[in-house]
Amino acid sequence: MTATTLAHSVVEPSGRSKGIAGTVIVVYAVISMVPLVWIFLTAFKSPSDSIAYPPKIVFHPTLDGTCNLFTTISRQTADYISSLPPPMNVCDRIARARNMVVAGPSNFVPRFLNSLIIAFGSTALSVVLGVTAAYAFSRFRVPAKDDLLFFILSTRMMPPIAVAIPIYLMYRELGLSDTHLGMILLYSAVNVSLAVWLLKGFIDEIPREYEEAALVDGYTRLQAFRKVVLPQATTGIVATAIFCLIFAWNEYAFATLLTSGQAQTAPPFIPIIIGEGGQDWPAVAAATTLFLVPILVFTVLLRKNLLRGITFGAVRK
Amino acid sequence: MAEVVFEGVSKRFARTQAVADLSLTVRDGEFLVLLGPTGAGKTTTLRLVAGLEAPDAGRLRMEGRDITGEPPSTRDVAFVFQQYSLYPHLSVYDNLAFPLRSPARRIPEDQVRARVTEIARLLHLQEKLDNRATRLSGGQMQRVAIGRALVRRPAIFLMDEPLSSLDAKLRAEMRVELKRIHRELGATILYVTHDQTEAMTMATRIGVLEHGRLVQLGSPREIYEDPINIHVATRLGSPSVNLMPRQLFPSVRVPEGAVTIGVRTEHVRIRKSANGAAVGRVRWIEHLGDQSHLHVTVADTDVITLADPHADLAVGDEVAIEMVAPLFFDASGERVRPGGNGR
């Protein structure tokens, strides 16, 4: 250790290359942040500001978009409005200023809940199936193991939407159209191949000796799996879960095709939020902003695991 | 503690015969070391006892009970792996407690604590109990691995080169430690190594394995002094036993059939030559402090001897060689003894 303080380490990057790397990262971050910032700002613009040209950087922030997102409003006569009791909340007040009243909540909250149920449900299912299958592939003598693994991966080789029509017809026959279960099964089917492959890599890295030690120490195979393998695979499981969640959360095409009411998720719902005189961009932007939150929270909470998960296996410890 | 008996046990992996028709009794309370090069079937032998491998043929008995088909968890053995195999997600305490917390055992937590504390004291690990298992030095990790075996008082300890990844100093310490544990607990230990020093210093008996076969079994002294073939002779002793063609020493009387003479370094006497029997030339002197190794060339063969560091010898000196207790081997490498065939 003293050597590094005396001489410059060979593997440590120089100050200059660190500076260049830092600049690149900052520029990249800014470029990828701009659309997000734009959406975030648009969420607080009035409908006319949101489509103003040239675009407004400085504007008077309003909650119009947010209110339109969460409520449905209807036009009423000025007489009727003046006969009502004073506005109960900010959305009421905004609506009445435009000769409207809040008729009730919009469908956004149920759609958002659908998204949460389906995305987290399918993630849980994919990871459970993935980790058990990966363990079996990693540890047991499975006949035609390589062929099976290739087959599992091959399900990802075509764009999933290529099978949209057969799945649509199948789901209609089975009564799975527009159900939570149907969407959870569908997303799991897509994700499980990713999960098996990712997790097999992680489990391969866990030396068998740990399980053998546990077997000799008086544990059964299943107990050893639970007490020894799972805790050590946490990193891989977390990384896999995040990937699965992001796919299921963002999926648009199948959701549009297979869900319309009951089980409709947020992605097909958000773009069709219609306000007065066409697309209600501030409401869409507000929905998009809120839509980012769960993934953001999930990823930030598990950030440490994710980073180690993605780079895991690259360097043998 | 218990006796473990191999009855004609064989195990084959694809193309290699790992263990061939092994019959062996590990006596109760014995420290039996299996010695052999890489690939001799040592580790497989241990794994067969543990139940991590199933034999293709033969039976295994422990305390008279047939354990051949039993799963590892019910065999009551403890295994110390070469790579420690400490559970990296657990603390040292939890690693040591792990075998006791097996659902099959159901030991109350206060007894677990008492046992772990006792073993930690024995292995000088009290200070480290709260550390993550991965935050230890190699020696400490190995002590935890051994401790994890000790907490249980199993019927037999199986140790697979447990000291091989330690540095020389620690290895020497751990040898003493293991021997002490063996004595204090009266444990039955089946220990595998390719390190002859470990075998010589710790073993009650040594079994020499070669290509999955038990070649010779005996006390360290027997194996060292009375090897049955060249292979066993070269396994023990450092520097290795000198092997020389019989023709180099025409004056030495040898039994019939002997083509190779083996002589250990400490059994070679060197004199400055005047009219000696075999004549060699000192090629190189290794000074080791307390002693010297003399490399002497006889014809084309290098002979290594032990010599007093103060001996009046220099490189290039002509020397006469005299052998004490030479070993004779026939063309196939088997031992031939003076005064007729066999013992």
C-alpha cells in the first residue's frame, strides 16, 4: 500500500484521462436528461404554453395538466357554476375558471395500478421461474442442456410483436384478453428467457463447494439452495428483476393490442389523454413524469446491487 | 468418532479411473493421510466418504453400518475443503454456527452459542466472530473452515489439502494446530495432501495413492525407510531420493535383478577422493545455513547429498561416494531386497 503513495500506480488512470472521462459523462448525462427535463417542465405548463413556438423556457407554472390527468371535467353554464358551493380543491378552481366542473376522477389511477400489478407480478414470476431453472441448468445433469438453453434464448430472437396476432387470437379463446393474469403470463414468457440466462451466469459463479459444504453440514439440497445459493445470488436476482421490471413496465405494443379497459396499463393509456381541442400535452407530460417514478425508486433503492450485478463476472475475485 | 471401512470401492469419471478397488480401514482415532500427486484419486476418496460422490462398486461402512447409499446430510462427517468454502454472506459466528443450525439437528440457540464460543476460543477466533467471513486473512479463513468442522464432533473429519493455500509459516503453525486438535479431541481424521511434510509430521499412518490405487499403507517411518517401489520412494524426502543406474557403482553388491539404486540424501557419505570406489565431481553447493546440499556428478548422473556446511569441499573437487542403506529397484520400479525375493 505504501508503494502507491510513493509512486504513481500503473493501473490508476491519470488526472487528465479522469478529466476527459468526467467531461464525457457529464455531456452524455446532459444530453439524455434534456428530454426528461422538457417533459417535467411541460407537465407544469398551460396547454397553450406547451405548444407555443418558439418553445417557452420561462413560463407561468400551473397545475392544469396534473388536474386534467387525474379528473374528468365537463362544460357547464356560468349560471350553474355560480350556483355551486365554493371550489373544494385546486382542480375544481382551475376547471371553474374555464367554465368547467370536475365530473369525477379519471382512469389514470386504475391504469397506473394495473401497470404496477402487471409489471411487478410478471417480474416476480419471471425471477422465481428464472432462478429455479437457472439453478437446475447450472447444477444438474439436464439432458440436452445446451439445446434447451439455446431454445430458451431463441424465443427472444424474433421481435415479440411478430407473434401478436396468434397471441391475440389465443388470448381471446382462452379468455385471457384484458386480464391481469393474461398480461402477467405474457410478460413473464418474454422475460423468463432473459432471467434464465442472466441468472445462470450468476449461479455458475457461485462455487459448488458452498452447497457441498452445506450438504455435508446436514442440509438437504433445497435447504442448501435457500440458505446458501439464494443469498449469494441476490445481486444477480436484483439485476435480473430490474431488467424484467423495466421491460414489463414500458411494454406498449402488446398492452395496446390486448388490453382496453379492465387490465389496461399506463403506456397505452397515456398517449390518448385528450383535452379540449386535441391532445392534452401537459396532462401527457404529467402522466409520463409520474410513470417514471416507480422504476426510478426501485432502481435507486437497489442501485448498489445493480451496478455490481451488471459488472459481475467481468472480473474474477 | 468412528472407524470407516472401504470395501473394494471404485469410482470412474468418463475416461479416468479415479479410485480403483480401494480397500482401506481408517481406524478409530487415527490421523490417516492419503498422499499422492494431483489426479491420484485422493479428493474423490474423501468425497466418496462424504457422500458427495457415489461409488460405482464396493461398499463403505462407518461404525459397521453400511453408508454406501446414504445422503451426505445423514452421514455425520465433516469436510474441510481446499478452498475453505466459507459462506461469504455470513459472519464468522454464523459460519461456525451453520452446521449446528441445520434443520435436521434442531439444537437450541444457547447451546449453539456455547459450542461456537468454545471452538472460537480453541482456534483463537474470539475477536473475529462478528467479522464477515470474507474479511479475514487466509490463515483465519482456514481456521474458520476447520472450526466449522469441529463444532459438530462428527464421526470422521475429512480434510482436502486444507493447508495448501497458506504461506509456509502459517502452514507450519497449522500443522501443529491440527495435530494438537487430533490429540485433544481424539478425532478420526482422513486427510488428503500432496505435501510430504504434512504427511510425515501429522500422520498416524500414510496411504500412498497412485492412479486411484492404494500402493502402500504404513507408518510414516515405514513408508520413508521401506518403500515398496520407486514411486513411493520418490514421494517422500526432500530433496528427492537419488536414483542411479546400477552400472555406476560396479563395486556395490546388489541383489539379483536390481537395475536402479536409490539412496536418500542423508545416506550418501562424501569423502575427498584419493582412491575411492565411485568417483564424482562436485558441481554445485547449495548453502542452506544449517546444512548444505552438495550436487555431485557421477558420470552423467546428478547425486544430491547432505553435507556439513563447514566441510572442506569446493566446486570442482573430486569426491568418493559411499552409500548407507541403499534401496534397490528392478526394471519395473519394484523394490528388490538383498537375500532373496520379497521381504
